[in-house]
Amino acid sequence: MQWSIRVFDMSDLRIVGVSILFPGVRQVFRGRVAEGSLVLGVWLGFGWIVLARWDRVSRAALGPWDHKLALLTLGLGVLSVWMWSLLSERAAEERSQGARGVWALAWSAFRKSRVAVSAAITVTIVYLVALLTPFLAPFDPAAQGSLLTERLLGPSMLHPLGTDQFARDVLSRLLYGARISLTIGFVAVSISITIGTLLGAISGFAGGKVDAVLMRFVDMVISFPRLVLLIAIIAFFEPSIFLIVAVLGLTQWPQPTRLVRGEVLSLREREFIQAGHALGFSRSRLILRHLIPNALAPLIVAATLGIGDTIVLEAGLSFLGLGVQPPTPSWGTMVADGRDNLVGAWWISTFPGLAIVLVVLCFNLAGDGLRDALDPRLRS
């Protein structure tokens, strides 16, 4: 038996010691400069929040629910970055030595697309900023300054994105508006994907009259113009965030339903489903444990693209005055607030408009990358 002893020199020990204090340094020295630099930048960002906003961080546990959520996000973010820095090398070695499954191959293919990876990183950072907004926003989004001296001020050191017609800080409202717009998009798509997955799986697996009835109902829902349907529903009730989420989620499920039904129609003839029938598995077990997990790949792509579409739709409703009501900020209401001052105070509508374009574009690019990575025929 041969014994091999790995000898660490002082440089290795110093790198390990520094990587404990500054996650990402070890990956930079190992040649993974992009990943290491990104992780180090996120770690330093978390450290800046703790040091520069310590007065808010220290009081967050006793503050409102959004401050508690921001504190939880900060703690989980610090822990995740630190654990990734310690375990990523071992995970990389295991991936290189062992056989890789379908999801590992898809992840490897997705990482090859720099555009898709950059878009996914941007979306993740935007969501982190939205969750950490109570620590980052310089002012209260509803706080009004002096209407005589602070109204419609352009970008400056005190107000980096200027002020609006009510002397409110545009940057603070942009950050708080991101929480509303991104949350509505994520929750509404989650509702529609859940409903569409269940109905599509039942329709495709059952077939016959069940499939015919469900698909005709789907066709009926799709036949209504969605924007007109949304306006009609909201017109009968008091506009609120809960209503917007419910309406958007309950009107977008037909597309996932058709998508899942098509996948299930293909999967139910496969050998593993026939084997499940022969073994006496119940229908619910076949649907929940075998059919739906194998139909997740196109659903993930559809969800990614759907979030961007929902953000645009919510912004349109808010612009029309049927979405989130003032003074609660959202990107759509901010664009509407500045439509009367597009020349003299362009910053009021421009910055939230650019935020919508950036986030939706990143979601679409990430969705395209996922589609290419999850399709074996498109992998290079």
C-alpha cells in the first residue's frame, strides 16, 4: 500500500486563511477569476451594508416585517457566500470525477453562455437589492421634502436619481418599487405555473372526456383579451396588491397547462410509465412522482419568461391607474407619475422605465439560455 502525503507550504496556508475572511479569494488564486471575483464582490457588499447601515441592521429584528426579511436575507446571504467558498472546490472535483446527470449537464451547458449567465446574475442581484431595500434606501419612499426648494430636483449627490413633483427621492422609490414589481411577478407566475401544471398533467394523463373538457375551457379562457379581462375584473373591486397578484396569477395558467399537457402526452407512453401501471402504482403517484418531475424542464423556461411578461403587464396596469395605488411605489406608477414632466423632469419616468427594460431583458435572456441548456438537441 502506498501512502501519499500532501504538503502545504506557507502560501497555501495563507490563501486558506484569507479565503475564510474573504470568500472568493481562493477561487481567484485557483484560476476561477470570474466566479471568485463575483463572490468576493457580493461578500464585500454585504460587509458594507453591515458597517455603513449598522444602525438599521441592529434595529431590524424589532422593526417591521420587511426589515426582518431584510435581516434574514442578509444573514442567509453571508452564510451562503461563505459556505460556497469553502465547498465549491470539493463540488468541482466531484463533478469532474463522477458521472453527471441530466441537470448537471444542463447546468454545464448553461454556464457556457456568458450572456445567459450574466442575465441570471443580474436578476439575482436585483432580487437581493429588492430584499435588502430597508438597509439600502437613503430615504423613506413616501417622505416629502419641501415643495418650494426640493421639488423636481435633478440628479445630485444628495438625491442620485433626483426628486419627483412631491419632493420624494426617486432612488428610494425605485428601490421600494422593485420589491412590489418583482414580488408580483414572482408570486403571480408561481400561482399560474402551479395551476397549469396540475391541470395539464391531469388532462394529458386522463385523456378522453376529461382532456376534452379541460382543453375547451382553456381555449375559452385564452379567447378573451387578457388586458381587457384584467381591466374588467379590477374595475369591480378595490385595487390592491393582493388583487393584482391573484388576477395576474389566475389569468396566466392556460399557457402552462397546454405546455404540460403536451409533455405528459409524450411521457405517458414511455416505458417507465408503463412499468408503473404494471406495478399497480396509483394515478396520483404516477402524476406527482413520475410525470410532473420529467416535465419540469420546459416549465422552468416558461416561468422565467413569464415573470418578465408579468412585470410588464403589472407596470401597464399601474400606468393606467388600475394597479398598485399611491403612495405605494411601483415601477409602473413611477412611470405614470412622470408622464406630465417628460421634458423638464425626465428622470422621474426614465429610471423606472430603464429598470423595467433591464429586468425583463435579463429574464428573457436567461430564459433563452435555459431553453438551449435543457434541450439536448441544442447543446454543443
